[in-house]
Amino acid sequence: MPTLRYGDLPDQVLDLTLPDAGPATLVCLVHGGFWRSAYDRTHLRPMAAALTAHGYAVANVEYRRVGAGGGWPTTFDDVAAALDAIGPALATEHPGRVDPSATVYVGHSAGGHLALWAAHRSPTPRGVVALAPVADLVEASRLNLSRGAVRELLGGWPDEVPERYAAADPMTLGPTTARTVLVHGDLDDLVPPDFSRRYAERSGARLVALAGVEHFAVIEPGSAAWPAVLAAIGEAASTPDGERPE
């Protein structure tokens, strides 16, 4: 699989996998790990391969994380730069293989947060699928989720850096114009399912609540959750009249 650079630093890379036929819908994967450097894009490679086998072009994005130069604002800067670089790189190196109008951001956990955040930028993707996302940063900070992960990311409590929370929290940013689907298992003990429920109520996004599903099942091809994940991506990729790209 080719690795493309969108910057000069070691973590400013993404892995690209393309199906045999095209033009394909582009799925931009954003991995989780509570924004920390201990976790990287490699744990989404099985998911990327499965999506490519299903006919999607996949960009598996890496970015700087807390502990390796990430945090505020560099984590956000990297995700934005990666998403901006994918289209031009594909047009130059793989012309005709990807439909530039059909892009879906798919993120898991902390990556689900970043995917929701990124959908507020221009250009807006066709769709967003947030898998067990950290969709409420203020509440995650209050709960001390993963031993202070949000405070590490943003550099303080909500009352210390309120402008950062306002700029980064999906609950504050509200709805995006992209077709948005959230998928969350009711047995998730790492990211509360209530985060997705409240975000869906606030934003109008569709929530797919999965019974008997834990945090990582939504990124595991072949799991009981996998058909729902594929369906959510297909829904997010569909055109306004409901047709899905071939």
C-alpha cells in the first residue's frame, strides 16, 4: 500500500488503498486512541483492507498525537492538512480512480471526534460516520475520561481554555451539512454511549445504537457490528436523492 506524505514530519502521512475498479467513493479513516501517541493508524489497517475489498478507496490518516508533538492545535492542524491533501494527491497520482465528489470521513473514538470536527471545515464531505465517538468534550473532561485525555489534548479544563473547547467540541459546533451517522454499542465502557445519543439529539444526526456491542467491535471486520458499520458508510456516501455510488 502506498504511503503519502502531507507534511515533513514523521506522523504527517497517510496510507492509501484503492480498489481495482473506479471511480470509487473515498473513505478517509481517522483512528482513535484518545489522541495519544501510544496509538497509531496501524490498528485500522484491517478495517481499511476490508473497506477496499468492499469497493471503497481508503486513506488511513496519521496525525501528531499527545506525547509526540500533538495536542492543541497541532493535532487538528494535521488532520485538516491531511484531508486537504488527499484530493490533489489522488488527482495527480491516480487520476480517475476516485470520485472527488464522494468523500466520507469515518473516525473511531477520538478519531470519531476529529471526523465530526473536520466536517465543519470547507470543503464539506458528503458524509461522516462517527464510530463510538468522543462527541462531548466538556462532559468527557468532567468525567476524566481515560485519565484526563481531553485536558491533555486541549491543554486545560473547560473553564481554563473555553475558546479551545468552543472550537473543538462537536456538541458546541452542532450540526454539519454532511450526512452524519453515529454508530455506538451499548456495552462500550470506554466512551459512554450517551455521548452519541446527546449529540444525535442536538445535531439531528442519525444514531445507530447496537445492542451487545463494545468499543472496538465497530472497527473489526467480521464482528457482529460490522454489517451496521458498512450500512452506515453506505448511507453517508449516498447522494441527496438516496442513491449510493457504485
